[in-house]
Amino acid sequence: LKAMDSPAKKSGKKIKRIQEIWNEGFGIISLHCFQNVIPVEAYTREAAMIDAIGMSNLTNERKGDYYGVAKTWPHMKRRKLGTYLLYRAMKILLNEGERPLYQADFNKSNKNVNT
């Protein structure tokens, strides 16, 4: 959230969207899945999910990067991987439930760090 305090980052689409969600009284959902993987695998998975969802449906400013053998795959195979990973993420969400994060949650943690 330090990015939200930075004047250079305040105009980012992602930050604006988070602020809109908070202003409407809702929380943002942060789902942690596919943990304990090496960074290049995480980046590849993220890129595949971005391709499956489509940039027009996201606030991301750029597509993700593919590494390893997935870098040579055709676009449809990458999207297929992304669709499968999104399905697995949905199953995790349904199993664990959502835990919305509100702006006040971050204000509390900042106060705890500073005291």
C-alpha cells in the first residue's frame, strides 16, 4: 500500500480500481494459491492466467512473461493452461472462502508497525 501514498503511482489503473472498490464499501479479495513454486514458474502461471482472462478485463498494464518450455507454446496452449489454473484457483476460493481486505485493515497494520 505504500504505492498508494506515492504521487507517481496514484494514477495507476489498479490503484484507482482498488480505491473505487473501497469507496463503494467493499473489500478486495487477495487469494494466495500455488505457493512454494520457484519465481519463474510463478511468473509463467501468472502470465497464463492473464492470457486466459484477457488484458481488456484486467487493470494490468502489461502481459506476463513466460519461462521455460511454456515460452515456446502456441497462444492457445498457454490460454488453456491459464484456464486450468483459474479453475484450480476457483476451487481454492470455494474451499477457503473469501477474506475481503478493507482500507481500514491496512491502516491498522501501519499503526501497529509504527508503535
